[in-house]
Amino acid sequence: MSDESTRAAPADVRLDGGEEAAARLRAARSVLALTGAGVSAESGVPTFRGPEGLWREFRPEHLATPEAFARDPKLVWEWYAWRRESVAACRPNAAHRALAALDAALPSFLLATQNVDGLHALAGSRRMVELHGSLWRLRCTGCGTVADDRRASFPELPPRCPCGALWRPDIVWFGEPLPATALERAFAAAREADVVLVVGTSSLVYPAAALPYTAQSAGAYVIEVNPEPTPLSGHADVSLRGRAALLLPALVGRGAEALP
Ligand code: BJW
Ligand code: ZN
């Protein structure tokens, strides 16, 4: 999927309420970025909620829970096989690249993503935790082996580990705990951050949604980037209304000029 329409932010792009945000980012020593499905929307990856969301067609409790997998692993795997195939054709957009540039420029930085699509890593982000797992990893329900897997298709669905038990996607479903080390790193970064960038998330799913509040309580300046208001909007120090692939390059570009 091309991102030509979003490759360059116009030089005169207006960041309503963004001057202060850019200045805070320019002055920041330690930044936490929290991203959600909206950051990949302009790469062609569907979001979960909203008019075009994945869950307009599929009920989450039918597919994204351990109970659903126990009831019908083939159905759940068909959904994931379809998503792997469609996401494999998607490429990072200007928002992913802007966050990779911040990673490269700042002394202290962490990207905590809720996304499972792998596009941040493809864009070059390095200091990153995947809070909800990855579409590109499998976990054995028997022996617990975790394996990277980018196969375009599987010989049979549901796929099986060499030990004979079923593979499941290494993704955090509702009611399951988030990976402990990733979560600890994210909350530690939230407590240390001068600035938190919250991009493309509905801020509904916990515990990830708690990160900006933790950071703000510890003194951080919170910048939200989202075309729609969310439950965080009234609490963020500034809420920039617009598409991530347009606003982030402008915000980070201005901030990046003076970064050490
Ligand atoms: C753009 C844009 C553009 C569009 N540019 N923006 C407290 C209160 C109530 C409930 C709970 C609570 N704490 C925990 C819970 C339960 C639950 C939860 O949060 N439920 C809420 C929904 C109420 N949480 C959990 O169950 C978590 N586990 C847990 O808490 O475990 C506790 C435990 C401890 C110890 C032992 C056992 C248990 C797990 C949560 C797992 C979330 N997993 C999912 C799906 C996985 C399936 C899959 O991917 O295959 O992860 S849910 C789904 O939502 C996915 C996402 O990562 C996550 C967040 O969604 P996101 O990214 O915000 O996407 P959208 O679609 O919601 O929003 C997109 C946004 O982008 C919108 O705002 C658009 O406007 C915007 N946008 N275009 C910028 N171009
Ligand atoms: Zn196994």
C-alpha cells in the first residue's frame, strides 16, 4: 500500500495548539510515545473501533479472547490468517518514520505500541515495546515455545507446533495479562518522561490507556494526536486533531531541529 499522499507534510501545515507541543518536544530529554491502530490507518491497516473498524464485522468476544480460541481455534485462526495476509502488504507511513526519527534523536526514548502489525520496527524504531504482542509471532499452547513466523500461509489451520499442540498468535487477548517486562518498561518510561505523545489510540483499553495519566501525575506534558476526541482528550495538555501521518512529521520535524 502506497503512502504517497502522506509522505511529506506541507511546510506550512498548521498545528492548532501545536506550537506549545512542538516547543515542549524540542526541550524534552525523555519522551514516551504510546501508539494505537490509528498510526497504521494510513498504511491501510484497519483500526478496531469506529466506522471502518475491524470490529464492525467481527465481535471481539467471538475472536479475541482465550475462550473463543478454546471454542473454535479454526475460526480464530482464519481471522488471524486473513489479517496476516492483508498486513503483510502494508508499509510504514510518515507517522511511523517520524517516531523512528525521534528514537534516533533523543537520549531517552521509548515507544510503547499497542499495535501488533510490526510496522514501527519496519520503519526503524529500536527502543520499543509491543504491549499487545505481535501478529508475526506464534506461541505454543502446549510446550510454550515462542517463534517468529512470517509465513504467507499455513499448510493447515489451525497450525500445530512440532510438539503436536496448537500454535496460537502471540497476541494479548481480552482478560489476559500484558507481557510483564514490556509493561514494566512502559510504566517506568512514563514515570521518567518529560513529554508523552499519544497517537492514534481510542484510549479505551487498559492498562495501556493508563500510561499517559501515570506520566502526567509524575509531571509529564501530554500531547494527543487523533482526528477524533477520546476519553484522554480532556486531560491531555494539548490534543491535536488530525491524521498522524500529517501531524507527526510536522511536530517532530519542528521539535527535531534543536534536538541534541
Ligand atoms: C487515527 C487515524 C489517523 C483513526 N491518525 N489517529 C479497567 C476498566 C475496564 C476494563 C478493564 C480495565 N482494565 C482492564 C480491563 C479489561 C480490558 C479492557 O481494557 N477493556 C476495555 C475495552 C474496557 N483489558 C484487558 O483485558 C487487558 N488485560 C488485562 O487487563 O489483564 C489483567 C490481568 C492481569 C493478570 C492476570 C490476568 C489478567 C488486555 C487487553 C488486550 C487488548 N487486545 C486487543 C486485541 C487483540 C486482538 C488482535 O489484535 O488480534 O488489542 S483489543 C484492541 O484494542 C487491540 C488494540 O491494541 C487495542 C487498542 O485499540 P486502539 O489501538 O486504541 O485502536 P482503536 O480502533 O480503538 O482506536 C483507533 C484510534 O485511531 C481512534 O481513536 C481513531 O480516531 C484514531 N485514528 N485514523 C491518527 N489517520
Ligand atoms: Zn509446542
